[in-house]
Amino acid sequence: MVGKAVPVPGAVARRYKSLLPFGVALVVFALDQATKIMAASYLGSANGREHLEVIGSWLRFAYVTNSGAAFGILQDRTTLFTIIAFLAIPILIFFHNSLPSGGWIAKICVGLLLGGTLGNLVDRVRFGYVVDFIDVGVGNLRWPTFNVADSAFVIGVFVLATYFLTSSEARRAG
């Protein structure tokens, strides 16, 4: 075959693996935005429904606006968190590019972090706050209301930290 480039199998696998975080980020971002749109459409005082019980009072959906960080901490710091998110995105991409080629767990975690960051960043830029709606607890003992982006970010941080603390591959790369 003259004139046709034959892909090297390892190169093709590396290319797809390098795109993995961006695919994960896209899925997280889409789920986050879609669920926030549904929450805004069906919940809140404007819609006449304070909350929707999903699994009794243990898991319910309630429309809440949040001008702070994940789980409602550090309220009224929208500008600060917007700047942090804008700075975090290129740092996460740089971090992704520095990961070892076999570190697919870390790459998925970077995707979770990117998707979570982008999901809440879009809310902050559009509305000046983040839409939260997942409400977990028992009776009056409630966890702060959160969203899909918050969940993805926290899971990404936890799994990434665990990976780097326990993985021999991560220790060799570090």
C-alpha cells in the first residue's frame, strides 16, 4: 500500500486514552446541566413544590441557589470561585498531559474534576450562583444540598488522592 499510513496499534490506544478525560468531562457536564435544568423546571417556590421525595425523606430533590463552594461553604464568593475555576481548567489539562500513559484511573479522575469544574463555572457565569438540588439526610439532619458537578469533583479528588497514595505506578511516575 503506497501512500497510506498504517497506524501503530499502541499510538491509537494512547490517542484514545488521552481523550478519555475529555469524554468523561463532557458526560459529567451534560448530566450536571441537564439535571439542573430539570430541577429549575420542576422544583422551587416558583413551581409550587418545595421538594420532591425520591427515597422517603432520606433522598429528596430541592431547588437551592448557592453563591459559595461545594456543599454551600464560603457563601457569597462567586467572583473568587469563578476565577479559581478559570485557573483550574488549564492546570487540570496540564496535569492530564503529565500523567503516565497507563494511568487511566487518574485520567478518569481528571475528567471528573474538569466536568465538575465546568458545570459549576457555567452556572456562576450565567446566573451568579450555582444550582444545587440533591438533598440527603434523615429528618432534620441534612447534608448540605449539592449537585452532579459537586459529586463528580469530590469523587474525582477522593479517588485521585487514593490512587496516588496507594498506586505503585503513580509513585514511580511522581
